[in-house]
Amino acid sequence: MDSEVKRENERYPAMNAQNMAPCRGVVRGGTVVLTSGAAGFPEESEVLVVPVASRPGTSEAVLAAVAAAPHVTRDDVDALEHAIVVGRRGSVPLDPFAEAAQ
């Protein structure tokens, strides 16, 4: 368990992991909207919100990957494209119906 969550559980023992199940949510317009597991929270409950990694393939994950390092320069792209061209091999024509050499 994360040490920060553990400290919060010790600080607020009435609402710890033993008697409240965690729930999930998303941020919309600056407000956390709970999507599951919120039924047990009394109104005006104080909660600890911990961000989780985005699932692969979601729009959030794509935007996070674009914003993350490393940022490539035009020279990097040119060098990669040059390496691809230099490394290309010609195709070898194969006849799938030719008799195998014995």
C-alpha cells in the first residue's frame, strides 16, 4: 500500500481501507465525478484522490505520450527516414508453385 495512503488511513481511521472500498472516478470540469463504488460514502465525506495511469490506447494515454519526453527534432526524423531508406532490402521473387530443388 502506498505510504501516503497508509498515513491517511491512520489519520482518519473511521474511513480506512478496512471498512470502505476504494472507488474510481474521472475529472470533469475540475470536479471529480465518481463512476463506481461511491455508494458507501456519507455526504460531505473527505476523500483522498490519487491519480492512476491512463489505460493504453485511450485518448488520455495518447495525449500523455505526445506530451512526454523524448521530444524529437526535425533532424531526428530526417536521420530515421534516411536509416530506413539505407536499410531497405529488395524483395526476392519466390514462386510458391515451383518444384523444390532436390
